[in-house]
Amino acid sequence: MKKVSKLLDEFLEKIIDEHVQYTNNHQGHHRDFAHVMLSLMEPQDAAKELSNIIGIDRTNIKAIILDMLVGAMDTSATAIEWGFSEILRHTRVMKRVQEELREVVGMDRLVEDLIRLEDLDMVMKESMRLHPVAPLLDPTT
Ligand code: HEM
């Protein structure tokens, strides 16, 4: 257990180090969520007041990153897996989703138009209604 938590800690330290290095190389320009959290550790002007309230440090940042990873990975993977298994069982719906993807996104780029993919949206909502990945109002939160 200790070994695993050490490994995990090293992984999180590496993420933070890489973000610190990026910020240093790009004159304090903030790019993603980890950068924003780092900016609250060493606040500039406007963020100073917020940082005094939040009082964020490196350990907090590691805990938040871990929270995001743990909360995001299994939930998303399981929801996608259920979505696939439902459309495999309903080939008429699968064809509609495929057609929509072809029309809206095409075959030459990544899917970036989630808002325009109405059939896919309905499939995922229905799939999560039938197979909730996590209980709503999780008793641990
Ligand atoms: C299909 C995917 C997902 C499902 C089913 C899901 C489900 C949930 C549920 C049920 C809760 C507890 C809500 C509550 O009772 O207050 C929760 C909380 C949370 N989720 Fe997700 N989640 C998903 C994806 C994600 C992703 C992608 C992220 C991060 C990028 C994420 C980060 C979090 C965090 C940080 C919390 C805690 C929020 C808080 O403390 O207020 N989740 N999620």
C-alpha cells in the first residue's frame, strides 16, 4: 500500500513539475486546470484575494488532481461501455448514430461537436438512465 501511494505521489509530483516548467517557459501563461491551481499558489494581482480565501498548496493540488482522475476514469469508461453495449443491442439506433457522426463530424477529424450530436446525446442519456454508473447523491460526498 505504501509503495502504491508513493508511486501515485511521484506521478502527481511529475504532473505538477511539468506544469510548473510549462508556466516558466511560457511567461506565466496558464493553459489548463492544473495551471490555474498553480497560479493560486503564487497569485498575481486579481487572484491574490481569492488565494487568501482558498489557501491552496501543493498537497491540495495533488489531492484535487487525484479526485478528478478517480472521479473521471472509471465512471466515463463504464458509461461508454454501457453506451456501446446498448447500441450493439439496438442496431437501428446504431445506424442513426453512425449517420449523424458521418454528417456532423465526417471521417477526417476528431469528435469536437458534442453539442450538435443529438442522437448520440440521447443514446448516452438513455444508457445512463438504464445503467447508472454511480448512485446520484453519493452518500460519501
Ligand atoms: C459518466 C461519467 C460520470 C458519472 C456517471 C459521474 C458521476 C458522479 C456522481 C454521481 C457524483 C456525486 C455527486 C453528488 O452526489 O454530489 C460525482 C461527483 C464528482 N465527479 Fe463525476 N461523474 C462522471 C464523470 C466525471 C468526470 C469526467 C470528472 C472529472 C473530470 C468527474 C469529477 C467529479 C468530481 C470532482 C466530483 C465531486 C464533486 C463534489 O465534490 O462536489 N466526474 N460524479
